[in-house]
Amino acid sequence: MLKFVKHNLETISGVEVYPIISLLIFFIFFVALYTWVYTYKKDKINEMSLLPFEKEEGVNQNN
């Protein structure tokens, strides 16, 4: 099966650049994601972690 795919890919001019582009997109995405998470403010993370424990107002007033 690989020879069918390989033959079709060989007929496309400039196909060797696509794996490089996909690797760069993958690498840049995860480096940016790591940078965003690493520089996120600690107090904002703590605030967001407490959201599930906050009581919802106006949803169930009988209790």
C-alpha cells in the first residue's frame, strides 16, 4: 500500500516541503502554548481553580 502513496506523492512537485512545514507548525504551536502557560499569572490560575466550588446564585433558591 505504501508504494501507491509514495508513487502519487512523487508526482507532486515540491512535496518535500510539506513535512517541514507541518513540523514547524507543530513545534511553534507547542512552544507558544508552553510559553503562554508558563507566563500565566498565578492568582488567575487560583481564581479559575476555585470556580467549580463557588455557589451559583439564583439557580436554586429553595435550599
